[in-house]
Amino acid sequence: MFFVTLPNQAYWVAGCTLGGVFGTLLNVDASGLSFAMTALFVVIFLDQWLKEPSHLSSVLGVVLSLVMLLVFGPDNFIIPAMVAILAACLALRGRLEPVVGLAGEDEGDGSAVGDAADGTGADAAEDTADGKGADAAGEVHAE
């Protein structure tokens, strides 16, 4: 895995370095960039809103950001808002996880490969290409 991520890191560092060096040589008007970033975050928020069955985490993010904006002002609200959102999500983790689920979790609904259709989590013997079966532990045995 190291030799896969090493070139990625090297490309990232080289690209950022070249961008920083050549970016100072170019005179580019970036006056509309702030609007583009705002639009990007609105699109990301709407995508999350449409995909999420419960909108609790979205509402938490908006409400806590607005509260921190009122408390700390427009120049200092970002970090307190992020901390408040993190704390709220951790506090409500039990309520958020069943709705959203964790990446890579096997829910036991019979849809995953090797999952029993009855939802018990017991794996049936699977046939391999050579006609031998594999049990739940992955041990190959003759049929």
C-alpha cells in the first residue's frame, strides 16, 4: 500500500509546488471565485439533503452555524461552529448511525455476498471454482 500512496503524495506535493510557483507569475482575476465556492458548498449540502433519510445532521449543521455566527460574529464563527457540530454529532451518534450507517458495515439483510438470506448472519457454504466449498471461516473443503 505504501508504494501506491507514495506516488499520489509526490504528485500532490509537486502539483501544489508548481501551482504556487507559477501562480505568482500569472496575473489572474479571481473576483468570482468566492461565489463559486459558496455555490459548491450549496450543491454539496443539497446532495446530502436529498440522499439522507433523516435530515438531522444537516439541520444541526445549519442551526449550529447560525448560532455560532450570532455569538462570535462573522470573523470568528467558523472554528466554534465546527467544534459545536462535531460535539453534537458525537453526542447524537447513536441516533445518527442507524439512519446513515457506517461505511462497510454488513447489515445482515441478505444482500451481501455470503450473508444468509434469513438475516441471521450465518453463512451458507459457498462453492468455489474448483467444485469445493468454503465455510464461514473461509476454509476450503471437499463437497
